[in-house]
Amino acid sequence: MDNLVTHSPALIVWLPLVAAFIIPLISLGRAGARARSIFVFVIFSFIFFLVAILAKNVHTVGIRVYTFGAKLPELAVPEGYMVPVRIIFEVDSMSIFMGLTITTVTLAALIYSLHFMKGQTGLARFYSLMMLLYAAMMGLAFTGDMFNLFVFLEIASIAGAGLAAYRTNMADAVEGGFKYIVISAVSALLVLFTIGILYAQYNVLSIAALAHYIRGTPLDMLALGLLAGAFVIKLAGVPVHMWAPDTYTVAPAGTTPMILAASYTSMYALYRVTFTLYGGHINTTAIGWIVIIVGVLSMFVGVMMAVHQTDIKRMMAYHAISQGGYMLLGVGVGLAVLTNPVALANYGRDAINGGIFHIINHVFYKALLFMTAEAIFFRIGTRDTNKMGGLARNMKWTAIFYVIGALAISGIPPFNGFASKLLIYEAVLKFNPVLSVIAMFVSLVTLASFTKVFYSTFTGPQMPAYKEVKEVPKSMIIGMSILAACIIFFGLFPGLIVNTIVAPATNALINQASYINAVMGAVP
Amino acid sequence: MRRVVGLILWLVLIAFLMWGVLLIHPFGYPPSDMDDYIIENAQEQTGNNNVVASVVFDYRGLDTLGEATILFTAVTGVLLLLRTQKHKEENS
Amino acid sequence: MEYIPLNFPFLAAALLAGISFYIIIFKRNLIKLIMGIAMMSSGVNLFIVALGYRAGGNAPIYTDVPEGPMVLPVPQALTLTSIVINVAVLALMLTMVIHIYRHTGDIDSKKSRILKG
Amino acid sequence: MLSKIVRTVANQLIVFILIFGLYVIAHGHLTPGGGFQGGAVIVSGVVMLMVAFSSQELKKSLRERLLTIMESTGALIFAALAIAGIGTVVFYNFLVGTPIFGRIPPIGPNSGDFWTGGFIPPMNFAVGLKVVAGLSAVVLALALFARGEEMEE
């Protein structure tokens, strides 16, 4: 058991990779489909268990360091030397927060896909790519090495693009996948160039060691600009958001939540860079304001584009951009006051709490919404809201889940969206009232947009063509109900969640010194 | 109009990149803490003459696992996208 | 700035990356776009491998190596990894372009745009 | 399908390409090269065969099933070698000091000993296997698809 805890950071990334390698082999045999499903679920339950014990471990002992290939996992810096040489996994509360989010969503997506994908071709490769995407996201969340971060970023984008283009018989699917991979490749190359710049100056690649040395030279600032640009592209911030609606719209349902989660791991990487890598050594006010502006633009433009969409998934994708703006707004406020201890204690911490809490909330309810949209697509074969109507009679569960998701995204109590949005509103109000008013206005428009779609989709006269439409199969309902349960639980007990997983994550972000010390502590 | 804005942004980016790379250490004289450690200790620690291979497989082994995984992912993706879809048409 | 005469390799690599950025932004032909990305990755790889050069250095392989300093091994390892990554990305992109061509009969990104907004 | 001369020459050349590729893979821990490079050399041979004969012809001997098994096996061997050091740490070079590839070369310049390198030579082989299978599958699938045919599912 102790060994399991010690090696869990490595195993959590290693196991899904190996599962992805084995899945094609299993599927070759007779009764491959059944064996594959059982195998995936056994492996994934074990991974879930590992994530849980690692989370508990990090909660009690603090930052966990795992050095690959050293004599001891904790031996980040070789004996008698002053810089880390090997690849390090550094798991702090923020990483664990992302890990929990990703793992829950992936579990729901896997259960949902069980029936959703039945009868389709190429399923062995499909599940293989899903496990690879999961492994890459966990690696991104855990890694403490810049180049390793780049490698996992690339795995995530290639697997995501392959999944997004899965329905190759539709032209828009391939195009959505192509946009995703082009954007990902360009942003990943920018990250690689930046790694070159940082490596040239300090001759280390570990994030902690870089953070130890960075002092804000002109080259450092150029690197920060390039990194921030690359990650903003990947997380679909507004000037460069064009890929997101296309890709989210076309990806098969089980994978849309995962691609969404992948873009939030890029957001995590952005926070890692701004807080952990640069936080303590440069004045972050300007960067904070840039993040705030990108956030506000995303909120506003996303919601305005969403209102007039007729494709239900496309509408949700634009809302995803808009909700991403809330997270950037919250954390951006925190970043802007990072050097001001009074303001930080007063409202900065709450703002970051809200921004981070919104990540998990948004991933849950947007995943639920995407799943309901695909459930409708699954039964009636169209995503056009004008062609729908009266579906609530036949698809009760889907309608209920849609309502839960819609209320959560609009910030109505007692659902989870309300809890995080309230934190953001309050904190931002103390920072700059105008921003808070914009955020509330965007929330109202969101509510209006989802109400409109609800009426045109689920209520109204029943279309004759859809008289025989049945409720979706059980596994899809189970997948959605896991997320719905999480949403309601988070909405009812926000204090509990904030105290146990969100506030430690905020502390981990703000407290740069402990992140550095976990690796460089022994160095004189 | 968009083209002009794009051109200006591109020129700014180029200028920044040029300015940036000129600030880097002179070509041929890099700082080398980590690399010196590896060059000195690779033979003893990995029992291997080829220091680059030591870095690739031992010191940065996880990157190579990731790289192998990327190749696997791309092959899986390519074969997934170029799959036969006859089966599906029969079903639907 | 005092290193300008010495830093031409870095300048060349950055210029290569910059030119390919122009291709990525302004060219409409999808194959040219892919070529731009390939060029950009070459530029970045050149940049990284040039960072590790040590004046008069040998390849960092101890088998029958002559006397003298060795160039840095880590940038070479990074470049090796990133080359393979780019091969993988290009393979997937080309596959998608073949599909787009199948569907629209064109590889011009303006004409083949089915998705709008 | 190209002319008989080309086909005959390709048939002879493939042996040399295979040998050179295997040499590059096997000596990856002593000389420049390794699994990826050697694998790419061998795949260039496959491409040569594909040009000389036709992709349909090649499909008969390089079936997708075989390539899938080869690729997964290579990846699994690599992952297993990585995890085998878990007694200490994942990716610990557990073979150094054992009879298999465990010799430690004299420090400093030397003429090279094949049985050195710990888990690096086996890993090179695993990666080589993976690269050969993976890239051949990609090249074949693209060529077949462009001709309007598909690899068997």
C-alpha cells in the first residue's frame, strides 16, 4: 500500500498508456468488444482508486515529488549537485484538483460512450485514443518539467484531433479536427521555442529550477509572452477562439467533454506559468490585466455569438468560450493583486478560488450539456434546434439533465455554477465594479439563450417525425447522472468543496516558494 | 484590412523574435551546468558510451515514452480516420 | 547585442520560424499550410540544436572520441524527440487533408470551409 | 508496378537496407543512431518496395493485423522496461551491473563494448519495432487510401 502511494504519480500516467497499447491487441480476438469494455473499466477503476489515494496523500503531506530514474523518488537533485537533471513529477494541490476533474469527466464519458458508440467502426482505436488523451491530460497536470509538458501537450492535441475527426463521413468533422490540430501544432511549436529560450539562459528544464532562477530579464519576458500566447490559443481565449466551436461541435459526445477538459489543462498550464514560474519575481499586475481583458472579451464575444446559433452543440461550444472567460477573469484579478498582500487577502484569494472552482463546475455542467445534445442527436440525427420540438415527452431524463445543466451554467442556485460565480462576482466587485456588472450581464444572456433553446427543443408541439423517439440507453443515462449528481452535490455544499479541494489549490498556486523548495530545497 | 493588420502583427512578432535571439549567449559558448553533470556522469550511471542515448532513454526516459506514445497516437489516429466504414452503413 | 556576429545561427533559425509563420497565417492552400508548419518545426529544431553547440566540441559519444570538449547532449535529445513528434503531427494532418479533399474536391481553405463563424 | 529491372534491384537492395537498419538500431548505445533512426531506415526500405511493386502487392505480406500486433508489442516492451525498475523508481536503469547489457565501460574515451548500456539497447529494439510497424502502417494506409482502396479492418 505504501509502495502504491509512493509510485502513484508515475502509475497514474503509465497505466492508461499501457491500457491504450493493449486495447488494439485485445480487440483482435474473438469477443473482442466485450473483453475490451471490461478491460477498460477494470483499468480505469484502478486508476480512479490511485487518483483518490494520491489526492488524500497530497492533502496530508503536501507537495509530492517523483523523480523518474533516480535512486529515490524524492531525490530531485542528484547528490552533491545544484540543479535537477532528471524529469520530475511535482504533484501539488492544484495538480490534484485538475486530476480529480479530468478523472471524473473521463469516467462519465467512458460510461456514456459504451452505448453511444455501439455498432460504430474502429472502436478499438477510438478507446485507445481516449485512454491516450486521458493519460496526456494527467501527465500535463502532474509534470514538473517544461519539455515534458510540451510532450504531453502534443499527445493531448493529436489524440484530441483524431477523436474530433472521428466521423470521417461528415466533411465538417474532418475540418473541425484539422483546425484543432493546426492550432495545436502552432501553439506547441511556440511553447517549444520558448523552452529553447529558457533553456539557453538557465540550462535547466525543470519548472521549479527555472522558477528559482528567473528574474525577469528581457528574454524572460519574451518567453512569458510567447508562452501565454500559446496557451491562450489552446484554451480558446477570444481573439484566437475560432477553432473551439468547430471542434467541439463535431466531436462525438463521449469525447467532447474530454477535449473541453484538455483545453482547461492548457489553462492550468497558463496558471502554472504565470503563478509558479514567474509569480514571485516580476510584477504581475500587467499580466493580470491582460488575462482579465482576454477573459472579459471571451465572456462577452462568446455569449453574443452563442445567442443566434441554431446548431445546439455549436451554441454550447460558444458558451464554453464565454464560461472560460469567467475563469480567466477570476484568476486574472488574483494575478493582478498578487504583489499586494492586503488586496490579496481581502479579495484576491476569493477571486482565484472562484476562478479555479469554476473550472471543475464548468467542466461538469458543460460535459452534461454536450452529452444531452448528443443524446438528442443520437435519437433524431440532427443538431438543428429549428427541426426539434416536443422532445421532453419522449426523452424525460435527457430533458431533466438539460435543465440541470442549463440552470447550473446560468448561475441559478442551488446548482454549482451559482457557487463559483458568486465567489467571482463578490471578489471582482471589490476590485472593479464594472467587470462584475459585465459578468452578471453575461450570465443573464446565458440564461436567456438556454431558455430559448429549451423551449424550441423540448417543449412545444410534438413533431410528427419524432413520435416514435425513445429515451436513450441506460449507460448514457448513467454517464449523465454521474455528472448531474456531482453538479447538485457541489451546489448544495459549496463550502465543503471550496475548503477541501479548491482553497488548497489556490494556496498551491500563490505559494511559489514551497513549489520551488520541494525540488531545490536541499540546494544551498 | 485584415491582411494589413496580420502583416503588422507578423512583423512585430518577427522583430521580437530577432531581438530575442540576439540576447542569447554567444553561439558556441553556452551555460552548461546540467549538461556538464550529464557528460561527466553518464558513463558511470548508465554504463553507456553514447551520452545522447543516455539522455534520451535514461535521464529523460519519460519524454521518450511520450514520444513513442505520440507515434502510437498518430498511427492510431491515421488508421482510425482511414478505416473502412462498410460495417457502419450496413447497420444504419 | 554584442554577440551579433556570433549569433547568426540563432538569427537564421528564428528567421526560418518567422517566415513559416507568414505562410501559416496568409496561405490558403492547405498543403502549403502543412509545409509552413513543417518549416516552422525545422526552424525551432535548428534553434534548439544550435543552443547546444560548444565551440570546437565533439559529438557527445565516448566511443573513440578525440580529445576536446563535448557539445551539450540535452538539446540533441530534445531535438530528436521533437522531430518524431512533428512527423506524427504531419502524418495526421495529411490524412485529414486527404479527407477534406475527398469531401469538397478542393484544398483551398477559403473554398473548402464548410463551417462558418 | 515498375519495370522488372527496378523490381529485381529493389528485391536485392532491401536486404542491405534491413541489415543497415538493424545495425543502426543495435549499436544505438555506442554510435550515433538508435531505435527511431534505424526504424526510419527500415521504413525507407518498405517505401522503396511500395514504389517498386505496388501498395496492393505489399498489403498481402504486411497485413494490418500484423502491423498492429508489432506496434503494440514494441510499445508494451518499452513500457515494461520502464516500469521494471519500480523496485526503486520508474525508469530506473535496473540492468546496469547485471549480466545482460550490464557491463560498465571504462570512463572516458574507449572503443566501445556491445554488452553495456543497461536497458538502453533493449529499449532501442522496442522503439525500432514500434517505429517500423507504425510508420509502415501509416505509409501503406495513406497510399492505399489515395488509390481508393482501404486496409482491411
